[in-house]
Amino acid sequence: MEEKLDKVRFLVRDVRDYPKKGIVFKDITPVLKDPEAFSSVIESMAAKLSEMEFEYIASIEARGFIIGSALAYKMGKGFIPLRKKGKLPYNTISREYALEYGNAAIEMHADAVSKGSRVVTVDDLLATGGTSKAATELVAEAGGEVACLIYFIELEFLKGREKLGGNKVISLIKY
Amino acid sequence: MEEKLDKVRFLVRDVRDYPKKGIVFKDITPVLKDPEAFSSVIESMAAKLSEMEFEYIASIEARGFIIGSALAYKMGKGFIPLRKKGKLPYNTISREYALEYGNAAIEMHADAVSKGSRVVTVDDLLATGGTSKAATELVAEAGGEVACLIYFIELEFLKGREKLGGNKVISLIKY
């Protein structure tokens, strides 16, 4: 499995100055385009979660959906979308989080999880952890328990884990 | 399979006056939340595509990602995200399409498909077909061929199919 992840790591593309000058963006689209590499990502995540009891995978719009939905399908779990403000049609709960300038919000349907159910949150990338922290708060407010947070890529130098308190955090590839 | 899709249809939730007054929105989140129903959707689509030769699944942000990525994983195909303007990090090609008021654009990485490869486009919903038509044009511009367009839900009264010319169009549930 580690060997397969080496191929995956090789396919992640550095794009300079996106979304703005000075940032090196980790572009995962070459991984997604390669069926074998994409499968390795999903299967590695499933292997890391195989001993864990949980009912739902909650994913963050939009790249998180790509990883989370294939993983939910593979593991036979329910899929819960966390979306940007105004994008979910039914009754929602909402959490703001800080961006570099100003705030953004993510939302979840208030009836998305049943009380006491266990939820794994999935996203493509752990950076500063702001969105992920908001996601864990939404799961708790809806009556669920966060089983763990799992990421395809972790940018360790941004110390996102530190923001996520006592939660279990797993990532496949670290930079 | 048809019986399973009856359960799926039962789970699709009508939300009135979303995104604006007078619209009845088809909310698929109760389907996604139910692992059996979600699996039925992916497996029904895979069955409908089983005889078709193609290499890639191209999906439209953001709900399209949820269906398309699980389907790409299930069928062992490459996954290509089509995103809103400015959301893809590398060199892109772009198509505008008409909204009720004004225009929007979707983009695809210029190197997303290899020349002559066959692509199935996936979205959750076929309404007026404007976004889908733009998607087929992007696939062609990148050098690919559209094998077919597949949808979870089709709103037949909006006649989106008519906009999609000679392309093969498949949907699981029609209203």
C-alpha cells in the first residue's frame, strides 16, 4: 500500500501562485484522472478506517466530496454533504470560520445525523484546520460524535492538527 | 434493481420555494444519507454503462461530484472535475452558459483528457441542460469524445434532452 501511495505522491502537481501569489497549491486532479491512483487513495483511507465504528462520512464542498463520496460508497456508509452558505435546501445549522480576511460559513442539514451516531469527516487537504474545526462543531450540534478526521493530504507546517483538539486525525500524504 | 430505485425515489425530498419562490427543489441528501439507497444509485448507473466503452467520468461541481466520484471508483475510470470559474488551479478551458439572468461559466483543465478518449459526463440533475451542453463542448474542445450523459434525476418537463443534440442521454428517475 505504501508503494502505491508513492505513485500517488508523484502525481500530485505543484501549481505556483494559486490561488494567489506566493502560494504553492497541491493539485490533486492528476491523481483523480488516474484510476489506479484514485483507487489507491480510497483503499488506503478505507484500510485506515477499517477497525473504526461509524455510520456516516461527512465531506466538505467541493473537493472533499470527490474523496468522501467514493469512500462512503466503498465502505457502505451514509454520505453527508457540508456546504457553503445557502447551498443546502432544507433546514440547516451553520458555523462561521475565519479566513485570512473576513469569515466564511459552512452548513449542514439539521437532520443529517441521528443522535449519538458516529461520523468521520473527510476532506482532500488539511491546511490551517479552520473549516475542519467548524465541521466537527456542526456534527456535535446535530447530535453526532466525531469518530475521526481523515485527509488525503496534510500540510504539516500549517499545524492544522493543533486546532482540532482531542480529535483523532489521519492523513495519507504529508508535506 | 427497479424495486430498489422505487425506494430511492421515495427518499428524494421535495423542498418548496428553494432556491427561490415557486421552485420545488429535489433534495437528494436523504438518498445519500442511506447507504443502501446511495449504493443502488451508483450500481444502477454502473449497470446502464456496463456495455459502453469509455475511459473517464467528468462531473459537474458540486453535487455532480458526489455521484460521479463514487461511480468512477466503482467502474475503475478516471475522474475529471468540471468546476466553476476560477476554481481549477492549472491551465483551463472555459465555456459560458446562460442562466435565467446573465451567464455563468464552467471550466476544465486543458490537459484533463487525452486525445480521442471517451468521456461520460455525470450530474445529479438534468434540468434545462445548459450546464450539460457546456460540459459536452469542453470535452470536445479538450480532444475527447462524449460517450453519453448520465443523470440521477431528469426533470422531463424542462426538455433538457432537446438541448443535448445527438448525444446519448440516460437518467435513473424521471419527473
